[in-house]
Amino acid sequence: MTKPATERTAKSAAERAAKPAPKSVGRTATRAASESTAKSTTKTTVKAAQAGAKAGTKAGTKGGTKPESRLAMVRRARRINRELAELYPYAHPELDFRNPFELLVATVLSAQTTDLRVNQTTPALFAAYPTPEDMAAAVPEELEELIRPTGFFRAKTKSLIGLSAAIRDNFGGEVPGRLADLVTLPGVGRKTANVVLGNAFGVPGITVDTHFGRLVRRWKWTEQEDPEKVEAEVCAIFPKSEWTMLSHRVVFHGRRICHARKPACGACPIAPLCPAYGEGETDPEKARKLLKYEMGGQPGQRLSPPPDYPGKPAPALGAD
């Protein structure tokens, strides 16, 4: 007996539905699903990376992020130092000097002005007063006129004549090589003493200027504002042998990339290690335009930079 057409059609449809799909169809479906998952995963990964970069390694933020341990911070800080050493193998003091006395004088003059302005001023100054004895005997008004471009020239003149006389009278005309002695000189504080000791005498020291203090707080190495407390806390993180060069590297980075008002976050090689990533410009192209000195193709601050410095020397006074 012949089955009704509707029954045969229903059975045929049921049999087709029960059969496994052809391999080609299965592969196509599987590939489509995989591609969809990959795209979704890529988008998620990119978003996570962007979020992670933006957040950096910020500890103890809102949302219950686990605070960074002391050990983790020390490891991150030392890694930053290694990265900076690769980025600035030529880091150096940015004041021109030929002996401890010239460095001492230049460092005193650098207060409230740029190293560039000091370097443009000191050639004529040292030509007129090459030794502590010469500067101690200077006519104040004449010395003031020579250092006028550095600002606060009357107070600085008083300090320079005073420290020169103290070196002449108390240290036999030679700049002392001990911190305790240096800080007894007029106009010389701990920061200036550490600059002289580290770069003229090879005595390790941390120099906490405005750049150094700003960056180490951004990096969460310390929360201190007082320079001596900053110095003590940062010294505890690094071996003594690293202190002087660490100071140069951090200051170099602060002057070239990690600016006070508009840090170039998008062009910063240590951005993945920075808790403050995102405070500045994160677009790479825009960030690159913020780079300064040799990083931005501009002259440096020294008229006589070290041989390994990759940038251009600074112009003489009146040529800029």
C-alpha cells in the first residue's frame, strides 16, 4: 500500500535532519566560530592592554586593587633604573665644569634658572675669576654684572664671594671632598654638596632637585616632599654604587620626556612600569612632539658636552 505523499515528505525531511552535516559545512561553521571568538578575544585583549597601560602599576586605587608590596616596588624601581640606563647611556651632569671649584660655582648659580643659562654665563665668569682666591677678592658689583643672566644675582654674588673666602681661609684654597665640610660653605646645601661629591670626587650621592622629586613620586618610590626624606627613601632602594648615575638618568628623563605639566606618556619607553601613565599625552604622535633636547632633535644644555653625547652642543650666550 502506497504511503501518502505528506507522510513520505515528512519522513524524508526527518531523515535529512538526522544525517550529519557534510564535512565542508562543519569546517566552515567551525572556522567562522573560531574567527568570531578570535576577534572577540583580540578586542578584549586590546582593551585590557589599553586599560592596563592606562592604569600602569598604580597601587591602592579605588576599586580594591591590591596595594603594591615593598618588594614589588623595589623590583619595579630597579627595573626602571635599568631601562633608563639603556635609554640614556650618555647621562651626565648638565653643567659645564673643568674642576671641583667650577662645578661648585655653577651649581650655586643653577638655582632658579636653567643649566643652559648657567653654561652660557660661566665662561666669562671663570675667565675673570678662575680660582677661589680670585673670586673671594672680587668687587661685588662687577661679579653681579657677570652673573646677572642667571637671576637673583645679588644673593648669588654674596654666596659666591662667601664660599670662595671660606675655601681660601678654611680649606687651603681647595674645595673640600666631604659632605660635612661642603655644607658649611655659604650658599651650599645638601643637594649642591651631593652634585659636587658625585661628579667631582666620585663619592656616590642622590641629588634631589625638582625633576628628581617629581618623578620618584610619580613612580611611587616615595610619597615624601622634603628633599632629605626623599633622598633617604630612594637611597634605601638602590645600591650605593648606583646613586650618582641614577640621579642623572632620572633628571634626564624629567627634562626630556616626563615633564611637569605635560609629560609625553605616549612616547615614554618605561610607560608599562609607570603608575602615573595617562597624566600626560598618550597619543604617540602628539607625545613625540613634546620631547626635548636630543630626544626632540634640539641642542642640549652644555656648550661642551661629553664626547658620547648624541645631541648638538648648546649655543653660546647671545646666539640662541
